[in-house]
Amino acid sequence: MLSKVKNKTLKESVTDKLRRDIVSGQLPPGTIIRDLELAERYDASTSPVREALTLLTAEGLVEMPPNRPKQVSHIDRQSASELVALFRLLTLAAYEWGAPRVDADGVRQMRAALEVIKRTAQGDDTQAFITAARAYEDVILRASGNRALRRMMIQLFSAIERVVVLWRVKGMVHPEVMEEVVCALEAGNPAAAVARCRELMDQFQRDVEALAPFL
């Protein structure tokens, strides 16, 4: 039993490290992936590395085509636009279900995460920004009560974060609109929060699509 727990922990550790290195651009798009090299990089055996690669393939970060080398997936204009469009739809669904159900503690968590987002949106601490953005959104996802939606969004987050980091669109997150979302929830007006979220998602999609032809 202890061995299973240890192996699971190692798999999660390798997955987190590999995800971080891909999202941050340390392993750029198109990088050829070799199991032994990653095992050495993360001080692990090849077994948790292979498990991590399977998980990150499901998240869209890794490509494992048959009879060809594994590689870090590319992000082109079409794939980025499709990702952002899907992210928009799922985020709006989460807010429709979750905003009316967020309690006072959840709103406080969103407020705390937003303060970190404001501090890091224009700076170099990308990891703090990503962690805070996930925490902000996860309050709504948990409040929605839809576990399937939350699982889908968690998988999608990494791909969206990669677009934000590699395409340098962190400044397009618009913390001022996120502030309006939190203020609406603090005022007990979930409909206004959903409306502001829609505005935020629409603007983010326009920003990415406008930038895509130049990348």
C-alpha cells in the first residue's frame, strides 16, 4: 500500500514539474521528448515519466503520434483560437451555475487571489500569477457543483496558461474587469458577475485572435 502511495506521489511530482516546464516555455513547442532524458531531469524512473506524458497528452501539452518521436505540442493560430473559444464557453457555464452559489468565504478567496493577480499581471512572477488565476477560477468551479466541468477546466487551464505565457498576453487578463466580478459577488448580484465575466471572456478572445496573425 505504501509503495502505491509513493509511486502516485512521484507521478504527480513529475507531472507537475513537466507541466511547469512546458507552460513556462523552458521546453518550447516542438521539443523532442525522450523518456530517459526526462527521467534524469526530474530524478525519477521512466515509469512515472511515461504516466506524466500520458496525462499531459490529454491536456494538449504533449503530442505522441504513432511511429514518430514524442514532442511538446505546437500552438498555432487555429489551435489557440479553438482553445480560447472553448475556455470561454466553459467559463461562462461555470459562472452561470457557480456565481449564485458562491458563499462569503469563496468571495474572500477570490478577492485574495485577485490582489495577487493585480500585483503580478505586469511583472515577471509568472508562476504566482498562474497560481492566483487558478485559485480565482476554482472558487467558481467548486461552487458550480459540476465535477465534470471542473475536471475539464483543470485540464484546459494548462493549455490556456501556455498561450498566456508564450504569447505574452498576461497583460490582457484585465484585472479591472475581474475586480467588477468580485464586487458584484460581494454585493450579492450574481447576474452582474456573470455579465462582467462574459465581457472579460469576450475581450480575452478578441485579444488573442487579434494577436495570433503576428505570432
